[in-house]
Amino acid sequence: MKTKHLLAAGLGLAAVLGVSPALHAQVKEVQVTAVAETSSIIGDADDPAIWVHPIDPAASLVLGTDKYNGMHVFNLQGEDVAYFNDGSVNNVDLREFTLAGRTVWLASATERDNEDIVFYVIEADGKMDRASPHAFPAMPETTERVRNIYGHAMARDHATGRVWTLTNYKTGHIVQYEVLDDNGQIKLEFTRMIKVGTQPEGIVSDDTMGHIYVGEEDVGIWRFPLLPENGDEAVQIAAIPSDCFPKDDVEGLAIYEGAGARYLVASSQGIHRAAIFPLNGEEVPACAGLVEIAPGPGIDGVSETDGLDVVSTPLGPDYPEGMLVMMDDQNEDLQTNFKYISFADVKAALGLK
């Protein structure tokens, strides 16, 4: 869901959006600028994922979806280094995986025209190609009315190495499949189905703590247990309206896994910002603040922030404490692209660890 706004110069955020100033009384709002941006996407950029090179972090890659045409692969300079013309691919995520006895990274995404889950294999040297098989029907056999594939994420259990896909639908259903190595090919095994009340899209797994966070676009953020054996109880951790979501909708979700602190980063799309939630073990984390990506030298700001991803690994001198990647819906050339932000700048601006 997208709503377009231009923030009027000289007006406070609450005044521009027509919400009560009390909603923002306790929330810190900061601005940072992007370090780099990707080349423009002619279709419609949406969701990114960051692959960290295991030996040379400066050679890491950003996967960026064009939800009308396929998958782009960018380097850290924002250059388009590979492209897969695979249809309406969106909501990409990735996890480490053992395939035919070797360590690779699986990237998967939804393909909305055929309601499939599509897979790619990233080798340790950064070479990426379609997996075998490449596509799987996402719809499980069920008597429930499951319709219109939408958001997607991957998960990995640190204790066992088990890997899953998590695919949601506009009817509110979230379908979990385990990903298996079947003699060097990928195989999916249905695990369970859970549900939120209305349309979700953003979804992310907190592998460390064993949680799934789901963004119900017009309602807020929910947390479920990752492991099926731990039940399906949902806990609401953010609501709309609230301090960091004064209006709809919540979109992309990502986890920052730092050595000293952990954060849930969420797109507050209606106000063009990223909301930051410290994950310190509280049952319901409080929002620490809102981050706007403002125009900087040679790079415009971010509007209509939809998909995003974040990593804590240092990726060279420009990203000493990791990188945040955000989709920008209104690039200067009237096309869409992705902005690269140093997470050190985000932490400094908000006064985070």
C-alpha cells in the first residue's frame, strides 16, 4: 500500500500529517543522509536483501527486486552487476544453507504472477544463479481461503541449522516451509500456517531469539514463535496509530544483529521514515525513534520507504558498523532505486549503542 505525501517546509511532522502532537511527544526524530545509491530501476523497486561476502565484506552484494520485472544485483557502489528477468519477483531474503555438502546462501522471493516461491544460489565467491529447481508453488493444500501471495522472508535456527521460508498472503495467512537439500537440489516441506487479521507484507525472522515479526500493514507489528513446536501465540509489539506509526502503513522489516545491541528496523511508510525498536529482551519493545533519509550531496532523500534490509557487519570504511538499504519510490530521475545508509550514522543520530 502506498500513500504519497510531501512534507511542507517549516511544519512539524504531526502538523503536516494531521495527527495529535501527543503521538510524537516521546519519539526522537532524526535525519541522516545516504552514502550511495543504486542505479535506477525502470519498473518498480521494492524489497532489498544484503549478502555479506564471507572473506571480503567490501565485495558484498545488494539484491534488489523490481516487482514488475525481476531481480537486480548491485555492488556496494550501487552498480548493477547482474539481473534476472524472472517476472514479478519481490520480498527477497537470504540465509546460509548447506547444499550438496558445501556452504552456500539461498536467496528466495515471491513471484506474484504465478504465486510461486523462487530461489537463487549465491556461492562463497559471490557468483549468483537460479537454484534447481528455481520455482515452487507457494500455495499449500488447505481448506482455508488463502489468496494473493505477497510478503516473504527466510529463517534459520542457529541450534540445528534448519532453514525455512515464510510467505504471507493478502488474506493474512503466513505459510512456513522447511527448505531441504534433496541430493543437491532444493526441496520444500510444508510446516505450518499462522494468520493475522488483515493484509500483511513485511516479515522477518529473528533467528537469534527464535521470533517471527509480521507487519500487518494497517494494524501494526506482531511477534510469533519461529519454531512450530513453540506454538502460534501472537504478541502485538507495535500498533497503528502509535508514536512511530501515526498512520498506516508498516512495510519492510529487518533485524540489526550488533555485538552490543540488537534492533528491529521497520518502514513507517506513511511518514517516509524507518522506525527503530531496541530488542533488549522486553516483552514489548519501545520505539527508540524515527529516521528520515534526507537529501545529501549528490543523492536525494528517501520517500515512500517500502522494503528495507540491514546488516551489522562492517562493510568497509563507508559502513563501519553495517549498512541500512532502503527502497526510494521517488528518485530524482522520477524512477525508483535503493539508498545505502551507514548504520553508524543512524546510531549516532539517535544516540544508540
